[in-house]
Amino acid sequence: MAPPAQSQRSPSPSQPSGKSEVSDLKSQLRQLAGSRAPGVDDSKRDLFKKVISYMTIGIDVSALFGEMVMCSATSDIVLKKMCYLYVGNYAKVNPDLALLTINFLQKDCQDQDPMIRGLALRSLCSLRVANLVEYLVGPLGLGLKDSNSYVRMVAVIGVLKLYHISASTCIDADFPVILKNLMITDSDTQVVANCLSALQEIWSAEASTSEEASREREGLLSKPIVYFLLNKIREFNEWAQCLVLELAAKYVPSDNNDIFDIMNLLEDRLQHANGAVVLATIKVFLHLTLSMTDVHQQVYERIKAPLLTLVSSGSPEQSYAVLSHLHLLVMRAPFIFSSDYKHFYCQYNEPSYVKKLKLEMLTAVANESNTYEIVTELCEYAANVDIPIARESIRAVGKIALQQYDVNAIVDRLLQFLEMEKDYVTAEALVLVKDLLRKYPQWSHDCIAVVGNISSKNVQEPKAKAALIWMLGEYSQDMQDAPYILEGLIESWDEEHSAEVRLHLLTAVMKCFFKRPPETQKALGAALAAGLADFHQDVHDRALFYYRLLQHNVSVAERVVNPPKQAVSVFADTQSSEIKDRIFDEFNSLSVVYQKPSYMFTDKEHRGPFEFSEELGNLSIAGESADNVVSAQRVEANDKDLLLSTSEKEEAKISTGNDSAYSAPMYDASSVLVTASQTLMEPAISNPTLPGQATQAILAIDDLLGLGIPAAPAPPPPPPQLKLHTRAVLDPATFQQKWRQLPVALSQEYSLSPQGIAALTAPQALLRHMQGHSIQCIASGGQSPNFKFFFFAQKAEEPSNYLVECIINSSSAKAQMKIKADDQSTSQAFSDIFQSALSKFGVP
Amino acid sequence: MPVAASAIYFLNLRGDVLINRLYRDDVGGNMVDAFRMHIMQTKELGTCPVRQIGGCSFFYMRISNVYIVIVVSSNANVACAFKFVVEAVNLFKSYFGGAFDEDAIRNNFVLIYELLDEIMDFGYPQNLSPEILKLYITQEGVRSPFSSKPSDKPVPNATLQVTGAVGWRREGLVYKKNEVFLDIVESVNLLMSSKGSVLRCDVTGKILMKCFLSGMPDLKLGLNDKIGLEKESQLKSRPAKSGKTIELDDVTFHQCVNLTRFNSEKTVSFVPPDGEFELMKYRITEGVNLPFRVLPTIKELGRTRMEVNVKVKSVFGAKMFALGVVIKIPVPKQTAKTSFQVTSGRAKYNAAIDCLVWKIRKFPGQTEPTLSAEVELISTMTEKKSWTRPPIQMEFQVPMFTASGLRVRFLKVWEKSGYNTVEWVRYITKAGSYEIRC
């Protein structure tokens, strides 16, 4: 998924091709270079403007480098700026030419005009040419000591730039130490703020390799520094205030007085006109008071008004960012906005991304007292012109119904939707009614009466059709026409494109058969015959399975296909609380908008495997018809649910796109109850070993077939001494594939030694250690206290792999491991090796 | 880290780069291609202002006919990034003199490059205050203020201002006539159900000021808000004067307002920036006076005819009047013919937005003009598909009226030279999103 690194886009016909113009400019610049005639600056300026405008539209004007540099000897500041811009743009690709500019830039760094000193220094640091760094150190050192704050401000960021070009040069010149002093002593607040930005970046990057840097990074969070900055906060500009507040949010207060001091100091920041400052302040308040439940609740009360203001002021994009945060907060404390629900009513002209979040807010804040109003309002949107929003609002009504105890009124509303006779409304409502019946079977009578009136011809969407068929099967004894409707559907079997619908049809007709055998027998025969001839593997297999079951014993078949079901009490939550806490830790950042912790989207190592899975999703979209996509994605989602850890489940859900978003809870295999009541999964009850493999469908087809072969009952031979390959290799794609296919061989929790925890300041530290024990890491991520690793190892003699997922929580000193192995018999032996390696971590 | 933007792009609606600035190397060569391919050329455009492509996140905003895109590779602060874009646009506007669009960018690209260099360095926001930047980045591109008069000594002063603390005001300003203009601008948002009950109603107000004052004046503003009045009566230990007091739900202030003093004494005191600025913003949900009531009756007579009657009642004082009143009454797409009768203003059918547009230029208080229209529809084959009625929308401005009832009680100006000032106060209420379902 890496964005295509395309070269400069080819100029369109309307734009000059560039070549002749460039040579024109070249000669003109040459003429002007040496001239000292009056007015020459003006003509230079025009030429420079032309050059810059060509550069902007993507024409390569690097050929003019020499001439531009020659012309740069001027006292005109605008000319200088244009020249600096040009040089900064092309120096990286022309390192040899960049050398030409060093001379005049260095000279400008000593100009008597501080503006020119600053600009030259900034350009010098922006050249980004590694072999020129030696020329940077001197001017930077002088710049940091400059009497003018503009120059110092530029120099501080210059140090950071130098660090990114050559970290060692920057460290060797002791720049971080100078910055640290500057941060405490400088009179100019922007210099101080830039020092803080630079130091945070440098020390965070250094922390993984140098203990000193990691200590320094912690030092930024020490009481004197934090207090020093907070006390000056009013002098900083708004952006620098955000920076300081972000730092303060990470500060660990020593006692309660500390907390109240900071909150008193910052209270007025909640009234700042800049929304970013307000949000940053809110983060400080929330994080400081985490340990004090009462105060934490008061904080929610206090921040409510400013947050609601932020939602309604500013551009829709800003509202979107704020609403994402409100959504996070409301998930943690649903009561805070329950009386302010009217703020989340949608306006007609709002963009759909804002409306969508508002609908989510309305769902989240609904409680006994406001449900009626909220549902009434949501019903208004169901008739909305914007169809996606109309669908979302119907789903919202359904969600509210599933989370409330008193659902009378809501069920009526849903049933009214069914009578609205709009295809998409009916479709959404059917899916909801099905879920509702699974939770409140007592409503079946009312619902079935209405559902029975719906002609299956008016329902085209696979999800809705599947839901309708499920209800036909489940409640066939109450619906007069059920067998005949099913029969009609079976007759048009070949026209049904969605495999999901066909699967449901098979199961429904089976259920119907057990309840009303004489009427259904013919339909069942037809369905099984059609199923056996089906080209889709799943459908074929299920038909065959039912056929054999029936052949074996009809009453057993009934127990398998249509066992008594319990009502679902709680639908599985799609997001683990651990993840939610992680997102909360990263309040006021992208994590909140994406609703996933940052390591999932910023960590390059971690992103690796997922790119693969995303591509897979895209492939299926491209390759198959729309109907199949749904099932393919669903199967994939199932797969991940079973095999991947909770954190990745999120990723999987998101990657499967909107189609499966609302069905997510019902396919969540983490709740057997849910799975069992899903018609797909009925075999689960009679044979507990089946469901894992059965759902893996396409990808794990080998396992499924493997079932047919009687498993070897002989006990495994005693494992020989396990030797690991010292230089094992496995590419991420293979890892990902294996991780999906293999079952979990071992799952263990293990305590870490205190030394190990102490040494675990960053993921990298553990990686090197494990490498020493022939266990390689393929992906890692996280920040203290939660780290996550994927390791692998290979047997020394044969290409047999061990895959490990290891989640370490450094505050509880626990490590959770899941081990998968090609050769399951040796997984225990491998686990021992792994644990012994882990236990040695941090022990000198 | 608040933003650490890796790059910023300005694109026109076709996706051509007008201007770009790469601040960091951590994003791939030409990110703009990714943006074009994955957002601009897909249905994604406009569905979400934050998108992740590859390892980078894109924040984008459309402002007139320009897309502004910020690219980041880290877990950036979204609110800060959008605010930065908004502020940057304000800055550009103050340089261009109003408009910000494709042409303005093309005509001023050198200037924008200069500004982009100053407002952000290596991805970190620096100084975005127009007052200060204008000191050393001028449209004509004259030499920097530091060197223009080397013999003079504004250097320490100017540098402090360039980078620093009292960012909003320069010393040594002189005006012949010292004037202050204060505008209270409220926009009232309403959502009314088809049964005539108010579903949601609030007012967002702002106080805009224009100051032409010499020296370093200290200003103090008194409003008839509840907290301020209560505090005052406490301090002066006498009962609060009777009369309407307003409860503000939430207030935010310009950075010049001394917030500590606001919190302790509940007075708004400040040293104003020179020229135009927004002093404060507030929000009110209780006790809002709606300036207009709209009473629609829409009857669908069979499949091809509709009867629309709308009565609009102005409920503010009879001496006041509203300006630029526009009422948009939605009609179905298949409208063929319309005929109107209005007791005031003019109405016409606008097919582009499927609305009857009724305009009344001057709308006195305590009146109730009506519109009655007959709409003929083309009969369509699709039966039973009932028309989903969008809400009626209304635009207006009512001068000298505040929906919240907020009033300025006093505006005091102190300056050590003790000059006299002239203060001008205006009120105006505008329609925010004023929607009436029917």
C-alpha cells in the first residue's frame, strides 16, 4: 500500500514543456549575474519568480543551479528568499552543486542583518546533504548563541534538522545539551518551545540505543521542568501552548496537591479561543485525575461546555476532529452528554462525516430518559435523502434497541420501517429485526406477523435476504407460508448470486423440514440437489454434510441443525478494553480519529503484515462479483477473529470495509453463544472440535480436509532436544499466511523478572536479546507499559517454523504468549526455550 | 508533538499543485499523487477529512476552489492541524485583502512561499499572527525591518514581537481620532419539528472589535451576563439590578484577554490588538428569542398537485426590521409548474435546488406575510414512492437585535495619556442553520 513513488508528473499539454524555456532563462540569468546596473534586482526578481513557478508546477529547473547561485549575491531579501527556496529544493538531488552554495550561505550566516542570518541558517540546514554536515556545525553553534532571538529560534530547529541528516554529528557536537540549557534560560518563548520540540524528538529517537538519552527524555517530564514551562504558559503562543500541554499530560504528579496546583493553573486555558489548546488542556485534566475517581467525574462536568462549543464552532473538519473525541469520551462515561443529546441532532446541510459521528453519539448517549426523543429524531433521518445516512440511522435505532431494556416503542418503530416500502429501509430493518429476535425471542410474535407480509422479491440485498431467510427457517412453525416461500426461493436457486444467501437457504429449509416435514420434503430435496451441484465450495460442502447427516439419522440431524437456542444476552463488544485504554492514552491525536492505537498505523514494522491483508481484500473486490465479495470478506473476517489477537481483529474489521461493519458483532467468534446461534455454526454444539476449522473455509481448506483422515492416536514420541536455526528467515507475507492457517498450539501467561521489565524501555531492546537466542522478531510495537511482538524461529535441521505472539505488560510484569507451530509435537519444547530466553532478558 | 507536518499542498479542484512545501523527508517523494489517486479521483472525496494512505495520514480541507492538504507520518494532533490550516488561511487572506482562491494563490505564490517558511519550520507551527508577520514580510518585499534603519533602535523591540510574548500589539501606535467599534454578531440555530415544537435551538455569538487606539490602552467590557453581574453586585455588596441577565453556557476569549482576571473578577479586561479581531465567542442554549416563526402547511393533492402555504411571523420589536430574508421551501424534483401569491416580497421557483425561493428585502417586526403556492408535478411511473420532505431553510439578518438578549453595559478605555475615545456598539442577529421541518 505504499504510495506509488512516481516521478514528477509529466507536464500536461497546456503547460510549457520546459526545455526551451529553461535554456532561455539560463542565458538571461547569466547576463544578469555579474551586472551591477541599477534596476537589475527587479529583472532578477522577475526571472527568479519564473524559475520558482516552473519548479512549482513540476518542471525540472535544476539545470539552472549554477546560474542561480551566481545571481544570489544580492542584498535584496526577497531575491535571497527565492534563491534559498530554490537551493533547498534541488540540493538534495544535486549534492555536488549544493557544495557551491555552502560558501554564500555561510557568508550570509554572518550578515549583520539578523533576518538574513536566520534565513541563511535555515536554508543551510535544509540542504539535507549528508556529506555537507561538517559545514553546519559551526554556523549552528554560533546561531544558538546569537544575540537575536529570531536566529536562535531558527538555529534550534536547525539542530533538529541536523539530527535527522546525521544523528552522530549532532550528538557529538553536544547540541542536545546546549538546547537543554537554552530551554531553561532563554528569554524568548518561541526559542524555548522549539527547544522542547527538538529535544523531545531527539531524545525519543535516541532512547532506544542510549540509556542516557532515555534518562534525559524522562527528565523532560520532571517536576521542575514541567512546572517551569507551565508557569510561563501564558507567554507562549497558542501552538507552543499545545506543545507544553502535551508534555504536561504525560507528567506523573507526585501527590494530590500537585494535581490540583496544575489544574488551577490551567483552568483558564479551557476558555482559550484556539480549540487545539482547549483539547490539549482537557487531555491534561483527564490524565492527571485518572486515579481520583470523584475528581475525574467533576472534570467531565467541567469540560462538557467547552467541548460542546468546539463541536458547533469552526469548520466541519474541526467539528469532525472534536466529535471523534467526544465519541471516545462518551464510550468511557456515557452519562456526560446524556442530557445534551440535542446538540447531536444533525443539520440538513452538514457533511456526511459529521452526521455519521453525530449518529454514533446519539446511539451512545441514549438512556432510559431520552431514548424516546432520540429514536424519534433518528426516525426522521431514516427518510433522509442521503441514503447512507438513512441506513446509518436505522442501524442506530437497532443498536439502541439492543442496548435498552424497554424496547416496546422501538420495536414498533422498526416494524414501521418495514412498512415504509423503501428498499434500503426494508433491507436494514430486516437485519435489525433478526438481531433483535436473537436477543428478545419474546417479540417473535409481533415481528413475524409483519415480516411475513414482506415479499421476498422486494428484498435484494444479500444481508437482508439472508436475514429474512433465517427468520423463515427459525420461525417456520409460526409463518403459514414459510415452506412455500422457501420453495419459491429454491426454484430460483441459480439466479441467486450470493453464496451467503444460498447457505442460509440450505439451513433454513432444513429447519423448516424438521418442523413441518410433509410440506417441506420436496423443497428440501430440491435444495440439497441444487446445493450439491453448486460451484461454491462452502455451499457444496454444507449440502453434502446435511445430506449425510440426514442419511445417518434424522433426529441427530435435527439436534445438530436446529438445537434449542438461548437468547443472546450481550452481543460481543468489538473492541477490547485494553485497546480503548490505549486510545484514551493517546487522546488528542489521530488514534482517536482512526479509533485504533497509534502503533497500528504508524509503526512500519507493525503495518507490514496488514498491508498484505488489505491487499487481499482488494484483490477479492477486483476479482469477483459484488455478491461474492461480501462472503469472501466475511470469511476473511471470521478467519481473523479466530486466529488473530483482539488488537488485530480491529484491523481486520476495518479492512473489510463498511459492508461488514454492522454485522461485525454477530460474526465475532469470540463468543461461542453468538456463533452458535448463527445458523452457519450449528454443528458447533454437537461437535466442539469442528467450529474452528469449519469457519476457516477457503483459506484453511487443508485443515478441513485433514479432518477426514483419522487422526493418529499414538502418543507423540518424546521430543528430541530442540535446536533452533541461528539465522532463520521468514518474510512477513509467509508469516501472516502461516499465522492464519495454524491453530494455536500453546497459550501461556508468564511473569517477567523485574530486571527484564527494567530493561524493557523500548521494543528494540528485547528484539536484540531474543535474536541472541535464535528467535527473530518480525514485527513489534507499542509503548510502555504495553508492548507487542511477533517472533518466529526455525528448527535447525528442517524448515519447520514456530510463530509466537507475545504481549508484554511492563506494569504488571506479565507476558502473554500464543505459540503456533508447523510441527505441533515440539511446541512445548519450543515454549521452554522461549521462556528461558525471556527470563534471561535483563539479567546481566 | 502537536503537528510535525511533513508536507503541505495547495491544489486546485482538478488536482494541479498550486504550491507545495515539503518540510520533512519522512514521506515519500510525491505524496500528492497518492492524494489524487486515492481521494480526489474516488468517491472518497468529501466523505472524511482525515484519511490514511500507505503510512501517511492526509488532512484536507476545501476552501473556495482550493484544497489544502497536510501530510503527516506520525500520530499527529488532528485538531491542531486543522486549526493551523484555518489560521494560515486567515493569514493569507489578510495579506491578499479578502479573497483566498486559486487566482489569489497564483498571483501571490512567492509571498506564500515566504509565509510558509515562517509559519512552520520543520513541521512545527511557529508564528501565525498577521500583526507580527506583517512587520517583516511585506507584500512589496522591502528589506527587513531590522536593517532598514540600522541607526534607529527598534531592533530589540521588533525581535521580541517577531518571536515573542506580547504578540498581538505593537508599541508606539498613534491615531488622531481614537475609536473603538464593537459588534455583537449572533447566529441563531434552530431545528423545529413538523409539529411546531422546538427540537434544538441555540445561539453562537461573537464579539468583533475594531480598535484604532493610540499607545497601550487597557479596555474593560461589561455585559449583562449573569455571572458577571452577580460578581459585581457581590463586590459592591449591593443587590443586583433587576432586568434581564443572560446565562452564557460557554465563553472563549481572544488571547489578549486576561483570563486570570476573568476568572477571579468576571470582568473582561484586555489590551487589544491593533485593527480588527474577534474578542470573544460564546454559546447560549437557554432563553433564546427566536426572531421568526414559520408556519408551513403543505398538502399533497393527489399525485400531480401540491398546495403550499407558508406564514412567517416576525416576533421582534415593531420598530426593528430584518434584512435579506430568504425562505427556501423545498418542492419535489418533478415539479413542472408553480404559481404564487405573496403578501410581501417576491418568490420564484429555483429548479437547481428544487426549492421555492421567497425573498423579502425588508421585513418589519410584528408582521406576518404569507406565501401560498400551487405546484404541479409531472406524474411519474414510480408509484408510492413518497417524497421525503427536506426542511424549510431560512436566512436573515436582524440589526439591533440579539437573540440571546445580550447587551453591552459598558466599554471603558484607559490609557496613560488619558485621551478621549469614541465607542461604537452594534448588534446583529443572523440565521445560522434555521431549519423547519414540514
